Amino acid sequence: MAGTTVGTQHEIPVLSRDTLTYLQTAKTIDHSLLKPELTEADVVAGCELARRYDVASVCVRPCDVPLAATLLADCDVLVGTVIGFPHGANTTATKVFEANDAIANGAVELDMVLNIGRLRSGHDEAVGRDIAAVVEAAGDRAIVKVILENAYLSDDEKERGSRLAAAAGAAFVKTSTGFAPSGATREDLRLMRASVPADVQVKAAGGVRTLDALLDVIDVGVTRIGATATAAILDEFRRRFPGR
């Protein structure tokens, strides 16, 4: 299993833009490698970039987990993947199979999409059971981040989805897949942060492409960011805050 132990990921980092070090900033980033057109060479390059910048994790497509786990086995960049992606409409049994398969292949973080249509239909118990089944499958082998896909949800649905994820044992709630019409907004992140207990973290994904955007979401309580602009963000940090 690549990287640090799963248990350490439950520790909640205390982040402030005024005191952020380079390493703290890098460890907020899940480097995203999820575009369907990526070649194997693209995935290799992405994993090498993640290692070079010492980010928290790579989030790769399920088929790429074995490759990423091999490439990152000797460093503390974690391997994550997606479950029920990007629509959340897979059956629970399929999501559980995906989770077990991903973990067997070396993933220690699972970003699962909740059942968006069921949530919008008011079937909260079914949504909660779906999440809980993946959390149970993950056990102490991986953490689960629940993607709400806020572009399709009302504020009430965002709040309910966040609470359901927390009640089911998820480690994070997350804004979006990056494939919907919109991604993370400060308003949504504040709502999600206020909707879950302090021991559940918030991940911003979709639209965090600059250092300023990263600092802005940290200000509202985010501790993890999904990003493709990893190099640009961290190079800017080094330019702006030398010595940190």
C-alpha cells in the first residue's frame, strides 16, 4: 500500500493563509488525473509531478490505480481513485465492488459520488445506505470522500447530502467531480463546513486553479483541494513566499 498509513489521514490539519508553509500547502492538494483521454504516459508524468511537488495524493482513474501505486510506493504521496464516477448512479453493489477492487490495487483514498438523483428525489435513507456501504467496505483500509456534485443541488440538498455523508462515516465531503457545469464556490464550502462535525473535512474540487483560489477556500475551512493546476499553484507559492 503506497504512502503513509490511512489512520494519519483522519488528523485534521489546522491551516491559516498567514502561516502556511510550502509543505502544508502541497499536502492540501490531490493532484487530479481523471480526464478520460489521458494516456498511460500522461498518468506516469502526473505521478512524477505529484512526487516532485510532494502533494497529498494523486486521484487517478480506477484502471490507473495499480500503475500509480507502483510509481508512488516509495514516497508519501497517497493513491486515490473514484467510485461511482462521475454520475453517482451505479448500484450500491457496484460501488462496493469498485471500492474493494480499488483498495486491492493499492488505493487508500476513495472519492465516491453519492446518488444525486436519489438525493434530489428525497430518498435520504437510500443515499445514506449507499454511502455507508462504501465506508464499511473501505473499513480501516481507505478513507472515503463523498462528492455531492453541487451544480445540480439546492442549498437544502447540499446540506442534507453533507449530513448524510458525515452520518455514514465519511472522512470528507467534496463539492464536485470537475465534470459538471460548475465546481467549488465559497458559499457552498461555507454551507458544507457548517453542515458537518469538526472531524469531517471539506474538499474543494472544480475551479481551484490559482494560489489565490486555494488560499480563499482555506479561509472557509477547506483542508483538501482537487487540482490539475498543481505545478502553477505551488510554483507561485514558492515565488510569493520564499523561505516558508
